[in-house]
Amino acid sequence: MASGDNFTDSLFWAYRGASKLYNTLPKELVDAMMIDSAGSMTILWRSLVPISIPCIVPVAIYTFILAWNEYLFALTLTRTINIRSVPIGI
């Protein structure tokens, strides 16, 4: 991806990794949970979320690092309080 927006790039790769991860989930597991009278949210929270934790954690860390680097970059380049942006002023 050549968009230059690191956050969008990280979301793209997270979606791509999660879709590959969810495609490996056996359909029989979801069918068995539905037979056991599990609702859609139960299936989501008891099977998909625990499986997707290895995909969610690195994306969360990477997003935090990108936001922190952007903050430090803006803080370093602005010398006076009058020209600082809103995130730096808060």
C-alpha cells in the first residue's frame, strides 16, 4: 500500500490478517455452538474474540506507537505555545 497513511495501512493489514484467521475457524464449531443455543454475541465473545487476540494486540500496540510518535513529532517541531495544535495543547 502506497497511501502513506500508517494508520490506514495498519488497519488494512489487521483486516487482512483477521480475515485469514477467521477463514481457518471450522464451520462445525459455529454450528455446534448454535445447536447448543448460543446466540450471535455468545459465538462472537466465546470463539472469535479469543482467537483474534493475537491479531488485535499487535495492531493496538502499533497504533499507540504511531499516535505517540506523531505527538512527539508535533511537540518537537513547535517551539511556541501559540502555534501548537489541539492534541499538543491538551
